[in-house]
Amino acid sequence: VYVSAWGGRSVHEFAPSGPHSLVEQPRMNVARHPSALLLNADGSRLFVASGSTDRVMVIDTHARRVIAELRDPPPEGPEEGSTPNALALSADETKLFVAEADNNAVAVFELSAGTSNRTGAAGNDLLSGRIPTGWYPTALIIGGDTLFVANGKGDGTAANPNGPQPGIARERQGSESPATTLSQLNGTVTMMSLAAARGDLLKLHSATVAANNGWSMPRRAGGKYPPFAHVIYIIKENRSYDQVLGDMRQGDGDSTLVYFPRDVTPNHHALAERFGLFDRFFVNGEVSADGHNWSMAAYATDYLEKTVQSNYSSRGRSYDYEGTNRGNEAADIPDDDVNEPAQGYLWDLAQRKGISFRNYGEFVVPPATRDTSALPGGYRGDKPFLRKNTNERFPGYDLSIRDQVRADVWLEDLRAFIQSGTMPALQIVRLPSDHTAGARGGSPTPRAMVADNDLALGRIIEALSKSPFWKNTVVFVLEDDAQNGPDHVDSHRAPMLVISPYNRPGTVHRFTNTTDALRTMEEILGLSSLSQFDYYGRPLRDIFSDQPDFRPFSRLVPSVSLNEMNPAAGRGARESAVLDLEIEDSADEDKFNRVLWSAIKGGRAPYPGPTRMSALEFKRSN
């Protein structure tokens, strides 16, 4: 029996010891985070997929050592992002088929005689080509002359006008409503003839995969930007575009889906009007677990993608994300964890470049280790470089702490930066209150929590715009995911703000996603890339003007009181009381959003249903 150590760098062999037991043999070292294993017919060759390093290791099981390394990275950039995670051999065992989850393809390798242990093999162990599949292929099997491919995310997502509204953020696969982002993902099976894996047909398929992934377009290196010396990256929680900005007539919004209009979010509206309204921004993540990875690493590992459904559907798996292990932080911060991408995170790029960096609330845990299966809020960075550069007074995700407190801590640092005349080149700031606590009795109402988030953002931008750093600073404001809201375009669409003296007003209709924004930040700061997704990203070079407007921004005060509280009793309070809000997304998404809808719209307002049909919905209905 062979077992891969998904969070390590080894494969473990267990040999029979008597009729009812196994004994472990010496470990075999392979590439980091091995996952899928495939043994050939005579047991002489073990193929081991390493999803985060874009390679498959081949072990001679008799010699107990790696004899070959098959590589399948994208054509350029970091060797991360193909994500090999399932394997199959042809009947004669001279071809290896590899499911590449993030290329939406199956890679084909022609094996050599030594690697395959088959005398008839005449390959060179190099990638021969790729065949397109559905979204996120995760399993392969060959039957006769047909290759069957299971696609984990299938046809993808669509509009969700009947989707969640701030109730409890934790959409669960299999919840009552199919309208949350994660629960829209239904697997499919692709069937293809093995004839597609050779000759001119394979070349044609390979060209299709390259075009689908944006590899066939020349990558423009660098670009001209305003004289920015500082990037401030603000990350928020779970709101969709229509929930917040759907009432802005300048953009493609649905006002019937607005939860937090201008009187609740005056600063978001004013900032979008002055610095640009992005109505085609889509987050890469489905929920907070992968949303924070995409936001900080431009990548979500195969471990994350394959375990998040169990965690979000309360099937017993702990929250192994944001730097934690089974929801707990070790007494000593490890250099690696099972969910960490091979290339690391945005702050690792800053470290490699040698630029100054400061973290406020992202990937933090309490100083003391807690024995809990849930990720607690806290202040200590849970990665080595992060810990050294984190403001430990700035709270992480904790809905009992207002964003005003977070803004106060950041503003205190800004005053120190002004006094010293220097400010970090890169800052990451977490403002999580727009997640809301639903209708939980005694907690601020959803409107009050989003207003708190809005005012904190307004205060930060106002202070920055009145500082000496305004002239050479750009601020990016993104949601980590959009799971907790409806949207008439797609369930991944979310608000995005880009703020600087050089931003143009007006509506920006071009497609943009999380990794495009990261590519832009990286180019501004002269950083390298983390994965193929930011490497091939579409930077926002064209949104800036040559003529700056240095006028300061004046914060606006929401008309909703930040002290507006949910009633201690009632249906909403009862439903919210059983929801787990200790960590982001740990509550039932559909229930949470229905609670939010009722809390904001009133008990008589019907929960929204579909009012439009997307092209994908039309395709599915026919």
C-alpha cells in the first residue's frame, strides 16, 4: 500500500505483516505536497503527482527512488498553476495522461522505456500535448478506447439573482438554495477518444488549450504607470456588485438586488464616482477559504479545492486555510503548510524584492495557541515573514470588533509614517465587517456593520489623501469572494475600487478579476509573479490619467447609525443564534442570506427570484 503525504514531501509504503496488519517501510522523498498516485500493472513504477509544483515524479518501487520527473508547467512564468492532480496509463502503459486541474486540460506524456519499464515505449518523457476538458478536471479513467474525465467544477457559475443576502456567510454545497457560488458548481464528465492523444489532432487540441488559457497571446512585459511608490491593498468580505453598487446607473446593476444602497455605503458610492466604477470585476474565489488564497497568492492549491466542499458542508473537515493546520496555529510558525502554494504569497514577493511591507489583519491568529477546530481571530501573522511585519494591535477577522477600531490603528501608523517621512511600499489591510453577523440578537444590524465598514474605508482614504503620500500612492479595494450576495450577471461579480490621484472617473466595463489586480500591483512595485494566473493576467495599465487630481477626499458619514442593533428576540435572532460566525463563512450560506434579506428588506418582502436568464442558464434549460 502506498500513501502520499499531501502536506509533506514523501510517499509512504506499508507492507503486509501477518494476515491483518501492515508495517511502514522507509519513506520515499518526492516533490512537495504529493497527492494522486498511480501504480503500473506489475507494480514496478509508481507515478506521483505534485500539484503545486507542476510535475509528476516516477518511482522505481524496487530501487525505492525517483527515476524520472515529468514536467507540465504553463509555457512561461512560475512553475505553478497547471495543477496535475489525477493520473491514468494507456493499456500498453507507454502513455501517461495527467489531469491538469487549473489548465482545464489533460496532458499527454509519451514515456520512455526506462520510465515506463516497457520495452515497446519509444517516448522521451516530455509533454506531447494537451486536450481540453471541462472546468477543473480531477479524475481520469480509461475504458477501451475512451478516456473519461471527471470535471470538478463542470460548466461553472452563472447569474444568481435569487442568491444569498447577508445572513450567514458560509455557503454549503447541497444547501437548500442552488444560488450560492459554491453550490452552483456541479461536476460533469468529459469523454474523449484516445485517438485525440496523437498526431495532428493532438496539436489542434493543444492549440485550443493554449488559446483558452491566454497563452497564445503575447505577454506584454512591464508598462507605464504614474509615479507610484506605495500600494495599499484593502481586502473585504463576501459582497456582490449588485448588493452594494447595483443602484449606480452608470454601471450594469440591478437595483432590485441592492442591500446596501448609498445611505448605507456613501463612501463606496462616492469613491466609485470619482475614481472609477468597475462593473465587470469578478473574484477568482468561490468562498473565503479559496478567496483569501486567490487574493494573496494568485492561486488555490489542489488540497484547498478538494477539501473546501467538505468543510463548507459541515462534513467534519476543519478549516485548514489561511495558514492554519486543522484550524489551529502551532506554537512555532511552520515554514510550510498543506494549503500553501509553492510560490508563497504576495508578501513573499515583497521579501524577495527587498521592499518594505506592513500587514494589518490578514493571515493572523492569536498569540496563544488555542485548541479549537475553528480559525480564531487574532493579531499574530501566521507565516514567518508575515509575523515580522504585522501590526499586532490590528484585529483580524472578529465580528465583535468594529472596523472603526481597525481604522484607528491604521491611522495611528499613518501619523507615524508622516512623522518619519517614510511609508511601506506595500500594505495589506483587512476590513471584514461587511461580512455582517446577520440578525444575531444583540449584534449590530447588517446595515450598521456595512456602514461601519464603509465609514472605516472613507476615513482611511480621507487621511491618506491629506497626507504627503497621496501623490504617489494607489489603493486597491477588493472583496475576497462574492459568495454572500446575489448578482444578475454572475455570482463571482463583486465591487472593486482603485483609488489614486491619477484614476479617471467614469465606468470601466472591461473584464477584470482578482489576479488581474494582483498583476497590476506587481508591475507597479516591480515584483515577480506567483502563478500562471497573475503572470498571464491583464494589468489595469489603461485606467490611469497623465493629469493627476490631488484634491483630498472627504469622508461621508452613513445615515445609518453604527449602533443600530438587532432585536434580542424574534425569528431572525433565533435563526442567527445557531449560525457559526466565529470564522468567515462558517455558517449556512443560504440561511444566512435569507436572514439578511429579511433583516434589511422586512419580513413581507419576497426573497428575490430569477428576473433574467444568462446565456449559460439558457444553454442548461435546452
